[in-house]
Amino acid sequence: MGAEATLISCDTLRKAAGITRTIIPPHFYPDQEYDKWGNPVLSNGQRLRGELFEDESVQKVLAPVLHLFTSRVKYPRTWHLPWSPGATSDDRILATTDHWRGTQVVITEKMDGENTTLYRDGLHARSLDYSPHPSRDRVKATWGSIQSEIPDSYRICAENLTAVHSIAYNDLLSHLLVFSIWDGLTCLSWEETMEWCGLFGIATGQELYTTPLIYWGEYTPELCEELCKTLNPQTQEGLVVRPAGRFHMREFSDVVGKYVRASHVTTHGHWMRSKMEFNKCT
């Protein structure tokens, strides 16, 4: 029962059994510690909500440790499309996209910024560390103007494009562009996402925009490959394919994919240690 309820860590169990190789689902982050049910474990003992967290049976098993969980959720790992030239040896690549054929999808431009999540009671980047930086000041101001309008169970996932990373933008609609909004572990449809962005603007006067829409309709691999060819690698990082409708986080690795330009510079935190350049809005 201690193992089921995660009162005993996976690492402790592996050591006791003499297991030296850690095997995790391919869509998990290899440098992240997880409990038995796939919930990320932080260094301070707190836990983030994983893709199975909302399951009733999992909730019952985790009852002794539910007090350790925060409301925070780490954004899932996005797999590359089979023809994405920017995939590295550490990335995961979809074997095919035929399972999307005939489904309604939304294809948006993949923006070169900092993945940022906004809640009613806080915000963070891809990691939960959100130390002060000039590139985050505008996002904090935007969050401050809309935070009271964000429902308790919702989170807004957006790209912070304040600072230049590998691409310099000269015509952004905003320094913060939304690519998904979640109710718990369920991603809202694209139509709902646009509606919520509009509602935030009406309520606060701080208009939110989504990432640029490239295509909305029935998916075919041939059409998607053609759209990838139309991208300008000098000014566009790539594109993202996602369902037009709602989907659960446990489906993410099967229904969301990305195309990244060849030789895209992975700057990670290096841009934060360099002299900051600002992207420009129209």
C-alpha cells in the first residue's frame, strides 16, 4: 500500500529491487522525478499534477499525500512531426500522423519565446522557477490585469515574446500570445480559447491574442507538409498541430505535434544572461 499511495518513492523501490536503469514513458521528461502515477515530484517534496491525477481511482489511492500537490501543471512535451528537420537526438518524433487524417485540427505558428503559464494565483515558465527578469515585467503586468478574471481551475498557456531569442520579431500583435487554455487537465477547444481571450479583453481592457492561425480544418499529412514548406525559416520557427476540439492531457503526445525549422538555435536560458533585445509589436 505504501508504494501504491507513493509513500515510498520510485527511487527507493528501484534501489531495494536492485534496478539500475530507470524506464519512463517516452513522452515524460528524462530529467524529471515522478511518482508511481506520473506526477512530477519537486525537490522540496511538493508535487505537480500529472495526466492521471484527476482519475477517481488515482485520487483514492493518493489520498494520504494529496496535501503535497500544488495547483501547478508542467506543460507536456510536444513530439515532432515525422518530417520536422529541427528534431534533435533528445527529441521524440511521431512515427506517423495518419491517425489524425480526417480529424478537425488547428495549425498555428510556433513562436520563438518563453513558454509561460498563468493562473489566478500566479505564473511560471516551463519550470516553476520564475525569478525576476526584464523580459518578464510586461507579462507580469498583463497577468496582474487579468488574474481576477481567470477561473480557479483554469490556466492560460502562452508564449512570452518580449525578448529576442533566436528570431527577432518586428510585427507582433502582442508580447504575450496564447496557444492553449486549460480547465484542470482538459484543454479547451480553439473556439473556446479565442472566446476566452476576447472575454479577458472586455473585462479588463487588456486584450489577449492567440498565436497566429495558419489553418483550421480537416487534417491530411500532404496538406500539413505543404504548409511546412510555406514557412520562412528566417522569420518563423515552425508550426504546431492540435485538435480543434477539446482533449485531455493524457492524449497530448498522440494529438499534438510540432514542426521546427532546421538548425533552430536552442537558446534555453542563454538569452537571459545576454544583453536583452526587445521584439517589436505593430
